[in-house]
Amino acid sequence: MTTEQTEALIGMTLVVAILVLMALPSALGVIRDRRIDRQIREAQEAQEVREARQDQKSSSRSTVPSTATWYAEGRRSKKLVSS
């Protein structure tokens, strides 16, 4: 290998190394963003499942108001009539 070939090889290696160093932060940022997006999507899906379960539980409950609700509504209607 001649001196010129060695210098060319060193130059190409340095250019490739600089290119990798310039592109590495961008690639790491893209990977990080995808991970965060996946975590957000999973959390939203889990929230939807929890809400669906809550809706099923609340729809299976009786719709008869509690005594406290019945009492409060009665007092409210009396206030409206008396004022």
C-alpha cells in the first residue's frame, strides 16, 4: 500500500466517522420518540379498557337513587317552591 492510498483510507475513515457522529444523536432521538409514543399509546389503551370496565360496572348497578340523593332533591324542590 502506498502513502497516497493510506492517506486516502484514513481520510475516508475520518469522513465516515464524522458522518456517524453527526447522525447518531438524530437516530437516538427518533428511537426515543418511538418508545415514548408506544408508551403513550399503551397507556391510552389501558385507560380505555378501565373506562369500559367501569361503564359495565355502573350499568349493572341499580338506578334507584340513594336515600341521601332523595333527601337532597326533596329539600332542593322545597326551597324552590318557598322562594
